[in-house]
Amino acid sequence: MLIDVTGGGREAVDKKVTTLLEWMTREKLNLGELRPFGVVLAPLDESQHSSYDNDTGIIIVCGEDARDLLGGLSQCFDWIVGGP
């Protein structure tokens, strides 16, 4: 499983998904029986719901769901996005 975090919105998420998909496609030959999964965490992206694409194996986790998964980030989130 490869996890990628982005601080951008929908466009940045789409770019991360494309990059993950390209990497996973190349690495499938090297993984044998193992199936790769990719996760994009987008804590700032409130424009879409979290989703999972079974065909590609890519999970997109957005907004508050992503912040919850990032744990300690929630404690300093306001500082990250614009200061105190």
C-alpha cells in the first residue's frame, strides 16, 4: 500500500491519483501475487466524498475523514492552513 498526502483540492487529488495509478501499473509485474493499493489523503478537499475504486485499487479520503486518519494533524490543522 502506498499512501500519498496532498494539501490541494480536486486538481491536486486527480494528479496524485494519476501518479499512483501509473506507479501501481508499472509495479504489478514486480509484485507477483500481491495486489497494490493506493491511498490519497486530501485533508483540505471538501469538494468530494471519500471513495474507493475497486478496479484501480485506489482509495481517496477527503476532508474531515482524511484529517481523522492523519491523527495529530488535526491538533495543528489551523496553523497549517493559515496560522493562528
